Amino acid sequence: MPSPLSGSVPQSVIIAGGGIAGIAAALRLAEAGVAVTLLETRKKLGGRATSFVDVRSGAILDNCQHVVLGCCTNYLDLLARLGESDKITWTDVQWWIEPGGRTSVIRPGPLPAPGHFSFSMLGVRFLSWPEVSSLARAMLAVLRVDRTRWRDRTFAQFLAQQGQSERVIRRFWTPVIVSACNLEPHKVAASSALHVFQEGFLAHRDAASIGVSTVPLVQLYDRAEEVIRAAGGTIELGCSVERVEPGAVITGGGGGGGGGGGERLTADRVICALPVERAIDALPESDPRLPLMRRFTHSPILGVHLVFDRPVLTTPHAVLVDCAVQWLFRKDEAGRSLHAVISGADDWMPLTEAQIGERVLADIRRCIPAARGATLLSVRAVKEKRATFAPTPEVEASRPPALAPGSEDHVILAGDYTATGWPATMEGATRSGYAAAAAVLGRPARELVVPDIQVALGARLLGLSPPSHREEGMKAGR
């Protein structure tokens, strides 16, 4: 495992990429007194977790609905450092709605973790009692398994070993895993899926609490510029990056930002926080991590903004059972404005916006009786064809470290695709940014990366090991 950088703390750092990983790295370095130059191709920060102005309505819309869970300790830390924690509204309740409108409510009960969902699961109506019993046995196996031993197999293989029926997989396991990992159980690495349930369901009773921003995502990052500038740094928006080198970044022609076009910018250290597909093109051919990175593939997400003429959804969000639309989110108090999310949306990418609207509306009307008499006033579909990397077994084995093995002379990597031990999430991106900042400062990653949520005593007694004993992939000098 590579060591953190040694020697004196660099005085200047260039970070290519203003997504969450780049913001996280820049913030921690600025707090340490390092002059940071943050370069971002777009005219706004946030990367894929940001917003845009809809030219049709003039409204500010998020690219897709992003949520933060109670187990996302680092992203919550980032929001706290930005002074934006109060912009998140929380619920510990999940509403699962079947075709016809029958609703099951899953919420923590009186038992401690990992049994805090037991009473709710006994009362779900979208599974039979034998299916719930089978699910409980499988969940106990999830609790006790060493997920690092399942990196080379799919989650479907794990579920088959636990005797899970096709119906239970379709109605319970798939909606959770596709939403969390953006990939179907028969494709996703079992280690990634097991992580979701171990960390997000079983470790702590607050781990599965769902937080949603009350403001457009782009507004969560407004204070980053203030912090970076106060430490003597700069942010250059609209500045494209062509190449990254150990001590320099070459900007692209026609960038339009303060960094100019075709310019060579130098610094003591460089962090590449570009998406993996752009990082592959920007890194020097000599970088030993490139063969790993070239194995990556992507999985798309479709976000659909809908406005009805009357209230439709009465709950803050809902899982639609046995539907192509996995989640609905209420975007206004009345429940007229909704956001539908379809993860693993390969089959949806060729569709027109009208076709997408028809399919989404059909699923909503199947599950929500109030929508059957409502008129759909507008549809805005946002396709993210490269929304996340696809966490297949091959890709999970290929996630590169922040530091190149055996060398301190290469560019430092940051991004949710790096070896964070987490799926492609805002939490994973934040962890990678913190680890990259630690590498710049010559400190072990564990000194900047916030520890995982504490595993409850009951979960430990039943076999889930505490975070300090897990074999995770933070390969940035822990």
C-alpha cells in the first residue's frame, strides 16, 4: 500500500475538476493554509450532483435527485464545513407503494440495530410471510459475511446462495441495489451491494435515514469559493482541462474562464478530480493506473421532472414496487411537482422525452390512485448517460488508488471511482477528496477521512465487525 507524501507541505495545489471530490479536496487543503486553484469546465460547481436552469420554465432543476443517508459521515462533514447542514431535511420512514395503491411503511422500531426494522418488515404487504422469513434469513447472512471475499462475484450469486426467490429479488433487493449502486443484482459486484446493506441498513438505526436538500444542489457549494479564496486560492469556472501532469495542468483552448485557453499552469502538486473517462485522456501515458482505469464502464441514470395540475403524492418520497420507476420524490408541499428516478436506465436512453413521460406517467398512475384523474402539465427528462461507473466485479477489482503504487511522482487521483471502499455516491466522492488532500499534506488518509458510522453493539455481537477491523480499499496511505 503506498505511503503518503513525505516532506514539507506544498504551498500550491491545482485541482482539476470541481465536482464533489474536487470541492472536498480543495476545502480541506484551504483549511490547512494551502493555496488552491480549482479548475472546472462548467460554469458551476458540483459536477454530476448539481443543478441547471431549465430554458423552458426558467426554474432551477437538479440533474437528478440525490439523497444523503445517515451513514454518509464524510458528505455530512463536508456540508457542515460549508455551513449547509441546515439545508437537508430528514426522514427515517420509507413508503413502498404497489400497483393499485397499497402502501407499506418501513421505519425503525423499538429494537436496537440490526433488528430495528424487524417490526416494519413483518408488516410489509408487498411480500408474503414466507418471503419475509426468507428475507430475514438472508439479511442475517448479509450481516455476517465478509464482503471483501465477494468482490469477484455478483450480488445475484450471493442471493441465489441464500435461496432468495425471483419475486423477493424483484420486489425488495433490486429496488434498493439499483438505486444505491446503479446496476442490477446480476451485474453488480456482491461486495458493493453487501456494503449498502451492512452500512446503510444494519450497522446503526440511523444509518438508513434519508436526507434531501431543500435547495437546488448547486447552492450547497456556494461557500466553497469563499473558503478557498480566504486561504489565498482561486476558482476558475469555464476552464477546461486538457492534460494533467505531476506539477502542471494544461488548460484547453476556448475554455472561457480566468485560466485562459491552452495555458500551462504550475503548482507544487496536482490533484486530478476529473470523471474517470476524462481522467484517462488527461493523465500521462506513463501513469501506472491507466490500465486499471481503462477497464471502467458506466451506467446511466434518468431523472424526470413532472408537474401535475393537482396534488398527486402525499408522502415525501415513495418506492414504486414492481415498476420501472424506482423512486418518486415530492418537490413541493402540495405534491403537484414530482421527480422520478430510474437508475440502471440503459433501456431508457434511446427514448424521446415524450416516450419517457408516457412510461413514467403509466407507472405513477398504476401505483398512485390520485394521479389517475390528474393532468400532466409538463415533463423534463434529464439523461445522465455516464452518471456513475458500473461497479461490476471487474471494475471493483480495478479501482485505482489516490497515489500511484511505489511512487510519489504521479498525479494524485480523486473521484468516486477511486478505491474508497464505497459505491459511486456523494459519500464516496467526498472520501476520495479528503484522502487526496491527506496525500498532499503527507498525512495518512484516516486522519482526514471521517470514520464510518459506529456499529451498534447488537450488530457487532451478531457478526458485523466495527469499521476499524474491516478490510476496505482506502489506498491512499492508511
